[in-house]
Amino acid sequence: MRAGQRMRPFIGAALAWACAAAAHAGSPHAFRPPPFSSMPGGQYGALVREGYRIFEQTPRYAGEYTGDALSCESCHLDGGRRSDAVPLWAAFGMYPRYQTRAGQVISFQQRLQQCFQFSENGYPPPLDSQVMRALTAYSHWLASGAPIGVELPGGGLKPVPKTGHDPDPVAGRRVYANRCAVCHGSDGHGKKVDGQYRYPPLWGSASFNRGAGMAKLPVAAAFIKANMSYGHADLTDQQADDVAAWMELQDRPADPRKGVLAWLLER
Ligand code: HEC
Ligand code: HEC
């Protein structure tokens, strides 16, 4: 108890520093979404705010569709505003678009359903559900003034260039211990403060499943390189590849498209 109290100012200072550093991260030429202070009023504004709440605290406000401890914001940083962390303002105007995985042209809402199924390890909210309406309104607002059908700088993730070496999970394990475990826990299961996740789980039953984008090594490496450790992204390309390879070896929920047998075989 007393040790906990003594730690608190330290954690507070560390977080303040991380947030200040994080505010200056990202692509310098990226599109600037409207500031939170300019959220609209009226019915549209209410829906936008509801979408923001769901985005920030997904298990709490969209628990019926969520099967893990992650919120949209766990990966789409700063409420989906941060460039090079798959920002919503860059995504919104690019739909409908052809998606190889689906083998068809999909709408923005169908793309949201996929993140629920895989990144949230949950269920796709129906297209006419309130959760879907709210998340779509929030994304629409963040993209205010952004051109439609144009790839914007800072959108998606920047691929990590080829290093000439294979990703090495053993080296990745060291990177993890030195640079990640302090927040995400030495077991990778995240850390809670007052019963709420302060740091999200990177693997284990409360994390994204194997069907998620983040479960693919190049996607995880690109996210980590641009954004981790939080507020202080300074890994080399090789370190980002290595730690992503280490993450990929860990246990997590199976791809729901593959069924129970795959889940048993993967264990
Ligand atoms: C585990 C991390 C993670 C979580 C949690 C997550 N996403 Fe994603 N999301 C991604 C990644 C990574 C991509 C890009 C996938 C790829 O490139 O394969 C993505 C893609 C998207 C896209 C399409 C982006 C584009 O540029 O086309 C949208 C929209 C989206 N997510 C919305 C959401 C919403 C809404 C939630 C919460 C319900 C959510 N995501 C939760 C990681 C996550
Ligand atoms: C200073 C604390 C801190 C450190 C150190 C840190 N992270 Fe994170 N990480 C976070 C926070 C906080 C989030 C979620 C951001 C949010 O919710 O706004 C996050 C999110 C993530 C996510 C997406 C969400 C998930 O659970 O999968 C991945 C992947 C990730 N971190 C990987 C890493 C890796 C790999 C390292 C080491 C190179 C690392 N992080 C170091 C704080 C940290």
C-alpha cells in the first residue's frame, strides 16, 4: 500500500512525459483532423460523441460485440487521430474499396465489422446497430475536410523496410524484456490499474485473435516501429521485426474462421 502510494507520483510523471512526447509524434505532413474541442452539437454531435466513447472504451460501451480487453484506441492511437497508426481520417474516404481478403468491394461499415471479429475477438455488430451508427459518425467527423478517394500521407501503417536479415524471435525476446515488459508486463498480458487495463495485453486470451491484422508479422512490426515504446518510438527496423516475431510466437485466441479444431491444433 505504502509502496503503491510512493509509486504514484512517479507513474504520473512518466505518463505526463509519455503523453507530451506522443503528442509530437507522427508524420509532420499528415492531415489534421478537427480538434476534440470542436465536436459538433445537436443529434449529429451526440452520435459522434457516442462513437468516440465506444472507440476509447470498447469493452465497456460495446461489450456485446467484444471478446477481448482491447479498445479500438489500443491500436488506433489518440482516438484514431495519430498518423502511422491506421488513423480513421485516412480510412474513411477510401471506402467502398476492393479488399483481397474478402474477395469483393466492401463498405466502411463492413471494415469496422472485421476489426470487431478479429482485433476485438468478438462479433460483427449488425450494419444497422447503434454501435455501427455511432462509430461511423465519429469516423465521418474525424475525416471532416479530408479528400475522398485519395491516399493521405500518414494513413495506414508505414511498412518496415527490408533489413536483409530474417526476423529473430530470440533477439525479439530481449527487446521485449528491455523495452516493452515495463508497460505490457513480463507475461505480455498487459497491466491493470484499479481493475482497468492501463496497458493493453499483447497476447493471451484477452488480446486480439490470430485473424487480426496485428497478428501478421509485417503489420505488427510497422505499428511497433512507428509507435512503440509508447511516446518514444526509437527501435531499429531489425528490433521492430524481431520483437514482432517474438509476439507472433505467443499464445492468443484462434482465427474464428478456422473453427475449434484449429484452436486445439494451435495450442
Ligand atoms: C489489435 C489492434 C487493433 C484493434 C483493437 C482495432 N484495430 Fe482496427 N485495424 C488495426 C490494424 C493493424 C489495421 C490495418 C490492418 C492491415 O493493414 O491489415 C486496422 C484497420 C482498421 C480500419 C481500416 C483502416 C484503413 O485504412 O483502411 C478501420 C476503419 C478500423 N481498423 C477500425 C477499428 C475499430 C472501429 C476498432 C474498434 C471496434 C478497431 N479498429 C480495433 C488494428 C486494430
Ligand atoms: C510507456 C509504456 C509502453 C511501453 C514501454 C510500450 N508500450 Fe505498447 N502500448 C502502450 C499503451 C498505453 C498502448 C495503448 C494505447 C492506448 O490505448 O491509447 C500500447 C499499445 C500497444 C499495442 C497495440 C495494442 C495491443 O495490446 O496489441 C502493441 C502491439 C504494442 N503496444 C506493442 C509494444 C511493444 C512491442 C513494445 C516494446 C517495443 C511496447 N508496446 C512498449 C504503452 C507502452
